[in-house]
Amino acid sequence: MTLPLVQINNLSLRYGNFVALDDISIDFMPGTCVVICGPSGSGKSSLLRCVNRLEDFGTGDVIFDGQSLKSAHNISKIRSNIGMVFQHFELYPHLSVMNNITLAPRYVNGINRDEAEAKAHKLLERVGILDQANKYPDELSGGQQQRAAIARALALEPKLMLFDEPTSALDPEMISEVLQVMRDLARNGMTMLVVTHEMGFARDVADEVVFMDKGKVIERNASGNFFDNPQSDRAKEFIDRVLQKI
Amino acid sequence: MNYEFDWSLLLEEPNWSWVIEGIANTIQLSLVAWGCALVLGVLIGAIRMSKSRTLRFIGTTYVEIFRNIPLLVQLFLWFFVFPLLLPDDLMRAWNRLDGVPFLTALIGLSLFTAARIAEQIRSGISSIPKGQFLAAYSTGLTEVQTFRHVIIPYAFRVMIPAIASEFLTIFKNSALTLTIGVAEVTGAAKTIEAYTFRGIEAYSAASLTYMLTTASVVIFMGWLEHALRIPGLIGKR
Ligand SMILES: Nc1ncnc2c1ncn2[C@@H]1O[C@H](COP(=O)(O)OP(=O)(O)OP(=O)(O)O)[C@@H](O)[C@H]1O
Ligand SMILES: [Mg+2]
């Protein structure tokens, strides 16, 4: 029997008095691609940030690959096994694309520079921006920056990739190049949690969809079912609203 | 005004040696103090951003104390009071050192300027998007590594103008150290005046030194800013 890669147990998160995540329990199997959606402020980003403990959650726990994050002393080591991609890329502006990618492998995993660069080379090729390796982030288009950020997250060979609205800040013509990279990742068996409003990606690529509202998981469904036959009224409303917009 | 200028007297011995010694001392003092202040200021600035409440408290206390006591008072404290607080053996060893005024001036200027730099580091760091921290932490970098490789280099580039102006400040502040007997430029001018009654020439020479050095620093920092600029943050290629 396969064990879940991520197991979230009774997780709650507050910002001051505001409850951002309300007693969430859910788990994710290795090799699956799960899209997380829901209205603005429903806690999607907060949930992702709990999965690599970028937020100090109050109660509950996240078990990643058998390790409890709450009691983990080597959180940095665990994080290096979880790649994360952000809405606004968050590339380091003072480093070239190459150095953005090799920074963590060199200083977290202690890989020497040549080896790290050889690896980065392959990753850049994979995301299709090898020719941009020596440029600075600001010299790249949004789509290229996001692909560089994906390469950076992949450089530590993570077991899990977290995407927080990776295409929301992109001009429409650049969205597909990023989605293409993500589709390839999913096809190659990467475990992925993706917060996105790209319903096409959710339907075609994701195995499952998780729908959140007001800090709770309202519905979890196979992606086909979610769109054709949502269980909850709130999900129904949400789908209508999102699809209307398109 | 009926004053006959006699610039040549500056070139006569021992005046010339005093001028040279003064310039050398000023530059040496400013550069070393600035270097120390930069290192210490970065450390304290980082401490003030730390997650640990104790560390933050230490950092804030340091900044508030050293920034708010006038530099002149601090120099006097270091020169006259600090040695008295040392154990007897240490105090004797300290007094026997060569160049106690210079060392005292170095300590005083460094600690004072470190507080100012720490404050600038903090505001520089606060201007860095939170996502940069999240990105660095998410790749497994520790807090120290994140500051060392991501936050400080980024903040440093944003802060070059402020740090350059801190050097100019330290350079001008070094004139205060004549009060504890450091023979820097202003001190040298004072000595020359005392021996020759030629205050105007002596102080003009001192002013010229400050102006020339300030100009070279401004030019150098302009170059540095250009060389280290982050595309998109400070001007484009
Ligand atoms: N650092 C914070 N301090 C206080 N409140 C916060 C903080 N971060 C998020 N929140 C609040 O927590 C709630 C959930 O935020 P979160 O960013 O997780 O939502 P989201 O589902 O990702 O929304 P969006 O689609 O707008 O990105 C929101 O109401 C938000 O205002
Ligand atoms: Mg969000």
C-alpha cells in the first residue's frame, strides 16, 4: 500500500484573531496532481505555505514523507524536498538566472559549482530558456521568469511541487508556455499541489480538484466530476462564476 | 581686509609633515572605522530583523543608545571613562598601547556609525518583498544563509547611496576626534595655526582636503552603484 506523501491532520491557522485555516484534514498521494481552487481569501495560499511550514501553524500537524513538520528540527532539510513557485516569481533580482538556480543546490546540498551548473543547464533546457541563463531576472519576460523560477524549484530534485497561482501575474500570451512546463512535470509523475484559476489545466491535467472556502475544504473530487457534477452548492456557484468569466 | 596670504608656509617643515600626517590619519581612521561600522552595522541590522525577540531587543537597544548619544560625548566616554572601568591590569596595558587616541577614535566612530548603518539596513531590508524570504526559505536555505546570500546582497545594492553618504559622514565626523588628541586633518590645521598664527591658510588647506576627498568618494560610489546595479532596480543597461 502506498502512503500519502502529504498528510494534513486537523490543521488550523490564525492570523491574530482571524481564522485562515479551520481544522483541515486532507492527504495527497505521491504522483498525483491536485488543483486547489476557491474564492479569494479562502486560505489557498495559507494552506500551501503550511505544507512547507512557511507559516507557523497553531494546531494540528502536517506529515510530509513520514516526518512531522511540527516537531521537525531540520525544517530546512525538509523544505529542500519541496519546491515552491510563486505568483510573482520571486527570483533573486541581483543574481543571474543561472545563479538563481544553483544557489540552493550549492549551499543547501553542498554540491560544487560545476556540478550545480551542469544540472541547472539541463533544467533550463527542460523549461526551454537555456539561452537566458546568464541574464538577470528583470531582463526576462514574465513567462521566462516563471519558467526560471520553476527550474529553481526543481533544482533540489523535490518530491513535491507547490504552485501558488503561477500564471496569475502573466500576460495571456505567456500563460500557456508556463502551463506547458507544468503539464510536462505532471506527466512525468511529479506530485503537485497547484493553486490556480486555470480551469482548463484543472480539467485536463489535474487528477483531483480541492475546493476551499472560508478556511475549510468544502469538496474534493476527481477533476472530471468536479466540473461536470460538483457536490456542493458553493462549488457549483464558484465554477459558474469562473467559467462565465472566460 | 588686509591679510597677506602665505601659502608656502604650508610646504615648510614641520608644517608639511603635519599636513600629510593629518590627511593620512583622517583617511585611515575614516576607512577603517567605516569598514568596521559596515560589518557591525550589517550584523546588528540583521539581528534586528531576526525571529528571536531577545536578539531583536539587543539590536534595538544598541541602535537607540549609540544613535542618540552625541558623538562627541561618546568619544569622551570612550577616552576618559571607559579605561577606568577596565580591570587594573587591562587598564595599564591599554594605557601603554601606542596611539590610544587613534584607537579610541576608531572604536567611538565605528560603534556610532554602526548604529546608523544598522538603522539603514533595517529600512533597506524592510523594503525587500516578503516573497524573497519565502522563496529562499522554500528552497531550504536557513535564516542565516537567506540573509547572507539573498537579503543582504539585495538590500546592499538598494542601499549603496545611503552607505556612501555614511562614509562621507564618518569622514566629516572624524574631525571631532581632534578633541581627544588625534592628529587628523583638522587637528593638524590647529597645530599649524598654533605655531605659525596662519589659521586661514591652515584651515583652507584642511577644507580643501575634505572637499577633494568628498568629491572622489562621490565619483567612486557613482561608479560602484553602476557596477552593482540590479537591472530594473537601479537604472537600466
Ligand atoms: N500575513 C497575514 N496577516 C493577516 N491576515 C492574513 C495574512 N495572510 C493572509 N491573511 C488573511 O487570511 C485569509 C486567507 O488568505 P490566503 O492568502 O490564504 O487566501 P487565498 O485563498 O490564497 O486568496 P487569494 O485567492 O486572494 O490569493 C485572507 O482573508 C487574508 O486576508
Ligand atoms: Mg493566494
